[in-house]
Amino acid sequence: MREIRCSSLSRYMKCPGFAKFRDLPESETNLAAEEGTAAGELLQAMLEQRTTKPNVATVAKNNYRFDSDMYFHVTPIAQEILDKNVQVFCEQRIDWQAHQDVVIRGQFDICYQIDDTLHIEDLKYGWVLVDVEENWQLLGYAIGKVLQMEIQLRPKFIEFKIHQPRPHHEDGRSREWKISLDEMIGYHQKIVVQMELIANNAGDLVTGSHCKYCPAAGQNCTAFNKAVNNALDVTMSEFKQDSLNESQIADQLIILQRASELIKIKYDSLDQLACSKLKEGKLIPGFGLEEKYGDRSWLPDVSPDVIQMITGKDIIEKVMMTPAKAEKMGVNKKMVESLVTRKFTGVKVARKDFTKDAAKVFGNNK
């Protein structure tokens, strides 16, 4: 029986051939992941205790501190949900069978139902932007939840929401996507078809943006290796002329951007594979393990009062909030705009979508 977690379902949906790889190295735990786990634990405590000032320890179960910044970002999300005055379910398992040999496993962050709409919501505390539309992780949660419900109690609509409070996104810090039950059934069928391919070991390897964090990119993924080799071949064959016109500059920037992205993915994946082998006691000629540490932090039971009692020094700082935090607290955005400045740090070349620029100027004529 193959088990696929909802959090990795997207990779299998975009590249069913990924299922052919075995014994891939485990992803390294990092501070960003631990921070996200702690933020999720804090949000869960607020929702289950139905208060934005829950009775929790100073640190999460993984010993990551619940700092003031985390409270600042998580509190408005909890308050928005609590204001709906509905029963909220957190971290509920929704395992379901997608094929006789494949089970989808997972547990959602937040779920509740209002009238005929089931709400599935997820907190993403990291800085890598996550889109809500056709988010296979959330779809996996919703399908599992609906399958657990009696037929007569099933919703007519499912609304998904991603809460990502820290990075900027043009659609806002909380983004929604609503579909009908029939549409969700269609996505369920797509998953079933893909799992049939995977169960029969018949899926093809497919390259794309999902390769970025794929542990198989460092192994013998023929599709990804072909993409890397093609990028290198084009780079070597195209860049021979001594002078370039503007069109050639644009073409080569695009090619090099793509080639550098692929090479970085390959390097990062090989680095992770080498780290895994070295931990197993294998020898990688010329390479060894080196321990990494984050910034120093106070022990969980050390408070400013303790430091002051021992040293006589007051170590509490009063720091002005950033403009973004001030706006989140309710300070008028137009007023903030009139009181802030941005330090000029230079220029860079960036890809531009001129069709979007035209749409802004001329409007959408559809």
C-alpha cells in the first residue's frame, strides 16, 4: 500500500513518474519549518480555546518560542474565524482511499461549515508564496472531509483559504477559492486517474516549477537531467557572438535565467543527497558534514526579569513597528504612505509581462 500525504499530493499530480523513485533522502528540518509548526500550534490553541489570549507555554512543543511577532500575525486570523461563531475543527485526520493500492493521508489546519459551504483553511507562515487556486493539498483535505460526511449532510460548495500573513501578495494576505461540490468531484476523479497510473508504475516524469524542491532532482531523474543538459547545451551554443543587439540581450537573459534556475535546483538536490549519504556513514570524496547553527536565543525559561535580577540591566527594547504592522493594526494606509520613505538601493533587470501593463492602462475589453 502506497501512502501519499496531502502536503506532497501536488508533486504526484504534476509528475506521476515521481512515484517510481525509492529511498529518497528526507528533507532537512530547518528553522523556517519549525517556526511554521509553532505558528500553527498557536493558531490551533486560539481556535480551540476560543480566545486570542490562549493558555499556552512560552514555547511550542518543538521548543520554538511563541514570540510577539507570531502573536501579531496569528491573532487577526484567529479573531476573524472566531467572529463567525461556528464550531471549528483543527488538525483532524482525513485519510481516504484513492485506489486499492494508494491511500491519501493528512490533517487540515482549520475546517468549519457555514450553511451550505464547507470551509477548509490553511496557515502558511513562511515567505514562499502559496496560491490557493487548484491547491492539491487543500483539495486532498476537502475530499477526505466530505467523504467522512453522510451524503445528506454534504455541502454544496467548498471554500478554500490560504492565510499567509507575512509576504506581500497582490491578492492579499488571505486568499480564497470557492468551487461547487460537482467541481470537487471532478478533482477527485483526476486524483483517482493519477493514482491508477502510479499504482501501475505507468506515470511519466514531467518537469516544471514543482522540480524546485524535488529530492529526486539530484538522482537519476531523466526528465530533469535532460532539461539541465538542454539548458547547458543552448547556453554554450548560443552565446558566441561578441556584440549583442537589444533583442539578443533579451533572449539570452531568458535562457540564462532558466539555466541558472535548473542548475541551482540540481545543486541543492545533490547537496541534500550528499548530506543524507554522509549521515549514513558513506564517503563522498572531498566533502564532509559541517554543523550549522542559527542566531543565539535565550533559553525558554529565561525572561527579561531574570536577566535584570542577575545583572541589574534592563534588556527590554521599545521598538517602533514597521509600516506594514502599523497598517495591520488599523492605522490608515493613506496616512502611513505620507509618512514613510523607501531607501533607493539600486536597479535590477526583471522580467516584465507587458500584457498585464497594457491591461492596467487600457482595461479589459472582454
